[in-house]
Amino acid sequence: MANNTNTRSGNINLFQIFSTKGNGSVDISGGAVEVRYYESVLSNSISLTATVVETGLSLTESEETINKGLLDTLPIRGGEQVLIEIEDTQEEKTKLVFKDESSFYVNRVRDIDPGTQQDLYYLDLCTREFISNEQSRCVVRYNEKISDNIEKILKDERGLNTEKELDIDETAIDYNFIGNSRKPFYVCTWLASKSVPANAGKLGAAAGYFFYETYDGFKFKSIDNLFSQKPVKKYIYTNTADLPEEYDSKILSYQIKRDIDLQNNLTLGTYSNRSLFFDFVAMDYKVRDYNVDENQSGKIVSASDNDINYVAEEFRTPISRLMNHVLDIGVLPRGNTAEDQLKNTKARLDKPTYDAPNTMVQSIMRYNQLFTIKTEIIIAGDFSLRAGDLIYCDFPELSTDKKSNTNKNKESGTGGIYMIASLCHRITPRETYTSLTLVRDTFGRKPFN
């Protein structure tokens, strides 16, 4: 494959800001000296930050040179629509185009450094949904599958009313709840921790979703389904300039931010925990012990062929966290009439509305496990990557030989499959980079297909 290590500057083809007063627009693509675009599986929306240096720009309608600063002449006061088009420097160039329903909007102008010859400032841009989230509330009752309710919240006029693409993994369990006037992003994130994928068939072992946005739209994805994907690219870090044929590109630099934190994982109950579920209808309680050996081994999809139980048994087995929960028995029963709801309540007096004992505890453990190993890498700008994608990375093993092979130890190697937790595409007049924060839940490797 081609050696895609070229880091020369990408192109900012369009950076057009429209006045909210309807008196034209300005293209500042020539004055945007740095653009940073962000995605993350932990963020409900994408964002972009531009560093702007301007000495006088032109309005598109009048083509008149403005000697005053853009901030006061357009003016920029917040909420201005911004159309952007950027592209990377790969052999097969990838463009990111933000227009129409995917347009950005000015959220903040900060760190202004004014001068008599030029102004320098930062523009923080956000999506329309990011703003709409502050103006919307979930106030109705939601029934049936969580995945169906996520779509309603995002598409409904009383929710975000978004026109962007949705990628929602179907959930297995039903959950009735009331929005309680919470913001749509909050509700969707809250529901993510209560969800189990429908195709798992392993209730109590595969819980845990992420709700986030990428360039492609909004995603409500199961952790297991994310790790079931095929890696989209394969990268390698070496001490030489050569790129082996089986790799797509080189890793320019990397840093292992976290490899293991035993004390923190024990505090979070990552390996073994105990939950007390109180039933105030029967005035009783249930105890549920949960550990990786009995409840997760062979039941989840991980980054390698190894099990999660890599910590010594003497530390992994004892319970390290206690949690208390209240079962919602009799809360929001099914039915459109009072008679139907009463009938359904009597039929389920021993069952909660939400099956917390089989889902909640496991999702807490799964989130903590996913971020056990955290690595940051920098590669040549590649705009085809998305948060939530899997990539395959190979890193060198410790050796006095400068031409040492990569660490391909199947049991403990640092190389293997990683999930992109967050990314930043950075364009400057001289170079284009993509910074990736990678996470995984296990050590070792899977074969790369």
C-alpha cells in the first residue's frame, strides 16, 4: 500500500460566515491559520475551533474591502451560520463538508488579541443541535424499546428535530419513563447506560451503549457492536522510514497514557462488586454479586482473544465495591387506561419496570473496563476516520536493536485492535495531523483480516 505519511497542509476550501442581519457573508478561509475539528464517543456533538488572523476582508455581496475588524463589521455576535469545507492530503483525498443541516454556528469568540494592523482571535463553532438542546425538554412519557425512544427524541419536533442521519443499534429490553423536563442530550446519554443490544442474546453481560455524534450523524451504539466491527485502517510505529506493505500508514508519535490502574479499578468495582437492590413493595432486598470470571467470560466482545480476567486472582476475586439501588416495581406500568395499568401492575409485582439487577451493574463495569488501556497517537491527517471506529496498531518492543520487530505477543503485546475514543483533525498552513485517543479493554491481539 501507499506510504501515507505526508503531513503537508490540507486545504480549507471554504470558511464562510453569514451575517444574522442578512447583509451578506464573508469567506475567511484565507485568514483561518489553524482549524481543529473534534469528535468523541463521550461527546453528544461534534465541534470545531478556528484560529483567525484578519487584516480586512470582503463581503460577498458588495465585494468591498473592509478595513475594520470582522467581529464588529459583519458583525459576529453568536449564532451566525458557518459553511466549511476542508480536505486532507491522502492520495485519495477525503473532504469534510459542513453545509445545510450539517452547518456549524458561532458559539463563542474568545482570547481576542486586537491590534491596529490585524486581529487575532479564536472562533468556537457548534452544531444546530447543540444549541437546540438548550431550548428543548423531554416532557412526555416514553414506552417500549429504548432504541425507538432515542429515535423519537432526536427526530420529534418536541425534541431535537434533527435532520441528520441516525445510526441506532436496536435494544433488547423495554423501558417506560417520563422525560421530567430534561434536555434531550441528557436523556439519550442516561438511556445509553440502561441499554442492552438486541442481537446479544446475553442479558446481563453485554449492557452499555454510547450516544455520540460524528461527521456521519448521531450514533447510539452498543459497546459490543462497536468491537464487532472490522478495523478500518492498520498503522505501525517504527524507527525507520519504511512502511511495510500490509499497513496503511505510519504512526508519527505515540504515548501510552494509561496501561493499568489497579487501585482505581478496584474502587470502581471493575472486577468484582456487590449490589443491594431494595424492593419497597415487598419490603425486601436482593443481593447481586457480579464478577468478570462468572458473568463476563465468553459473553462479551473485547479487543483481543483474551479474557478480561488478566489481574491476579487474589485481587480480582474479592468484592471491592458496594452499591445500593431501589427497584422501580409498580412504576409506570404498561397500558393506555387505568384499568390496563392496574392489571399489568398486579401481574408484575415481583418484577421491576427496568431490569436493573441484570443490566445496570454490568454496564458500569463495561464502561470502566473499556478505558483500562489508553493510548494517544498522531498520524498524517486522515479525514476518513470516525470516533467509534476500530483500527489496528503495531508498536515496537523494547530492544537494543534499532531494527527491532514490533511487539506481537498474543498474550500481552501492546499492539492489536483499538477503538477511537476521540479524534482531532488539525490543519495549519504547513501541516495536517490527526490526533487519536485510543482505548481497549484487554491486552493481547486478534488476527488482522
